[in-house]
Amino acid sequence: MSAENAVTGIRDRAADLAYATGWQVAGVIPATWSRRAFETLANQTWARDGEGVQQLSSNLARVFDHSLEPHELAEYSRQAMQSYMRYWNETFALPHWSHDDIADKVEIVHEERLTAAIARGNGVVIALSHSANWDLAGAWLASTHGGFTTVVERLKPAGLFERFKAHRESLGMEVLAVDGGPRVLATMSTRLREGGTVCLLADRDLNGTGILVNFFNEAAHFPAGPAALSVSTGAALITLRLSYRAEKLIIDFDEPLVELLPDTATRHDRVQVLTQQVADQFQAAISDHPTDWHMLQPFWDADRSLS
């Protein structure tokens, strides 16, 4: 084994141990203690101004059309890091929460839009961004409207991925790895044709095969999956807005998207139009709550071409 591989192995085992410890202690120690600890961690991480924090600041600058003074951007990025660490604090504690605990921590807006889409019986695709706490939203959805299918990135080390997978499955989710090939798409299509629900994080194009969209006046690629599934199965496509308000996670459902193209339009055109609509809805939601968008990776094409 090379020295580089040995260092990577040690780093991976340390990360796995850190996450395992987080799941063991969060939800057991008093909430005020864990909240204070994660707030401190957020401030320390932000102050170190590492690569992830720098990218977070760069992404926020684009959200604000580069109109912020340096001190204003710094404060927004600090708040965004606080929001991001709040996500981890809640996610670690989530396995310890009852259904009543989960219900008490969320506020639902326009749930009737989801209920009506489910009642149609043609399946529902829910698209959401990496905002606030998507795991808590998923836990609420599973406990209120039944299980659903989702796709996740295969994290490293493998132990960390399996831990996340088991965690989400314990909440009632069917979890598929994004690198699972054609079987993943086939499984989701089957679930939708059976009248089921598929939830997809839809603001990061992980495999480089996404759809070009205009996002905050710059070119970006969004995953084609949500729109493609809707077009091929006839399932409703709904975007979901997540944000924090004081102690609550706000879960706000948009109206189902409609692409309004003629019957002669190609499948590609339908997917393109729907994906741009997803991007537009996300842009509106992120504009309202920019510090709850947890994007610490290169996102826009101009950045990704250099990364």
C-alpha cells in the first residue's frame, strides 16, 4: 500500500468514526448542548475559511448578483455555515426522534398540492434543492404520506455511505445509489407507475449528463432525472421549498409543473422545459432564503470547468 493510500485510509476511518459518534450522541445529550456545540463548530469552520467555505461564499455571491460588500458576503456565508451545521445536528439526532417529535419540528405549507397529486394515482416526483434539512423533510413525508424512493450519492468511505443508507431506510425511504446504472431509473419508473412517490435532490448534476439551464443569470447543469421521469411516466412533478424559521423547518409545496408544449414536441424539449422550470422555482426559493442553501461545491459551469 502506498503512503498516499495509507493516509487516505486513515482519513476515511476517522471520518467514519466521527459520523458514527455523532449519531450515537446526538439526540441523547441535551438539545441545548448539541446546538451550542454545532454552532461553535460552524463558527470555527467558517473562520478557517477553507476550500468549502470559500466556494460557499462564491456561490452566495452569484445568488446576490455580486452586489454585496465583502463584509456583507462574509456575514451571509457565516449564517449559511450555521444553517449547514444545524442540518448535521438535526440529522444526527433524527433517529432518536418519534413521529410526534418530527411533526413538532416542521411547519407544512400547501400540503393540499401534494395530497391532490398523490390522489391522481399517476405517481409524484418531488424535486428539492440542498436547502435546510432534506432528511427531516423526508422523515416527515415518510411518516405522513408513506414510504418513497430516493437516490443518493455514494459517499466515501464505504462505511459512511452504508451508515447514511441505513439511516434513511430506517425512516421509511427506499434508497438507491446514484451509480447503480439503468436499474436505478427502471426502479424509479416502476414505483411511479405503481402510483408511488420519488424524491430527488435536483440541484447538483453529479454524473455530468444534466440539462443546461439559466440559473441566477449564469449557465449551470441540472440533473435531468426529475423531468425525465415525469415525462416518461406521466407522474406529477412538484418542487419543494425548504427553509428554517426559528425552531421550525418550513416545508412548502409548489404547484405541479406544467411544460405547456404542443403534442408534437420532442421528449428532449419537454425535459428541457421542465428542468428550466425546476431551476426557476429553486432560484425563487433560494432568493428568499439564501443562507439555507447548503452548496459548498463548485456549482455553475464556469466554476466546474476549472475544478
